[in-house]
Amino acid sequence: MIKFLNKKTIRLKTFFILLILTLLFPIQLKIFPCACCSNIGERFDSEVDLDSRYIDILEQLRFDSKAFLFLGEKDPESITGIHPASEEYKIKATWKKNRFIFEFRDLENHSGTLIIKLPKKISVFYIDDINSAPATSESALYKEFRIMSKMVGTGIFTPGLGANQSITLILRGNGNLCHDTHNFIRWTLMVKGPKSNYHLFGTLIPYQL
């Protein structure tokens, strides 16, 4: 009889422990949210070390073969720093020894290269996306990575070279607080300085695991 009561008591204790854990588990999820989840009102805009986490993402980027020169209401001939300038280019992007080499070629076979040398810092920007699904406790982010270096170019881009000319690669996309290659879907190359100001843009090929 005593053994039977002990077994029954143990079963009851086990049942109540499991019941308590079951009731507490969803509360724990709220107390300890996932590390990647973003929140409404999230915002970050700062320079951080360009360490292996970011370099791994950059190495896996794949650029679509088309690129475009932003013109707005202008004509290609009005753009300074590219000669001759064209609205559309074929592009080949290569990662080599911590630098991006962008090779451009227009429909008339005029060509040139732009080179991004990796700096020690990368600018990271993200903010909750007001155009995403209706606001919940978790919010999608619009994000940008920006890498700036001294402008290096050849061929059609030679007229825009000079002191204090910079070039910035901007990667644009969406996601959460954990950054990955598949987050980024568009790119911009922005040239800025006293001799020339223009930017080229295009899309990224979706990353496949």
C-alpha cells in the first residue's frame, strides 16, 4: 500500500511539474526574445569594424550582368567624369584580395573599371520598414551596407579621377537584426568629389545555399 502511494505521489508531482513548465514556456519566449528579431521603431546608423562577419557576406555577393547610370531627366552627355557616358552597361564584378573590381562595357564596346578597396570600417544602417506588413511585435527592417574608399578607375572613368574623389558601394535590402547575403537585392556605386558626381546601380542575384 505504501509503495502504491509513493508511486502515485511521484506521478502527481511529475504531472504538476510538467503542467507548470508548459504554462511557463510561452512566457519565457516573451521574456527572452530571439536574438535576430527586430522591433517596431528599430534604428541603427553607425560605422563598425569591417570584420570577417561582413567580409563573408561580401564574398558571397553575385551581381547581375546589367548596370545603369542614373540620369533622371538628364542626357548621358551631361554627365561629367565618364567619357563617353551611356545609360546602360554590361558589368562583371570580381572579388579579389579584399577589393571589388567592377568592369563596365557599354553597347558601343567602350569600357572601364571601378575599384573598391576595402577599408577598416563599414557603415551599417537599418530602420523598421513602414512599407512592410502591418506592425506587430516584430518588424521587418530596411537595411544598407556602405563601403567607401578612394576612387580608382580606368578607361571611360579616367576623366573623373582626381584628389578627394571617393567611391561608395551601397548594398540595399531587407531582413532582421541578423545580416546575411540573401538580405541584399540591390546595389549602388556612388562617385562623389570636386571633379565628378554620379552613380550607377543594378540588382544582385539571389543567394543560393
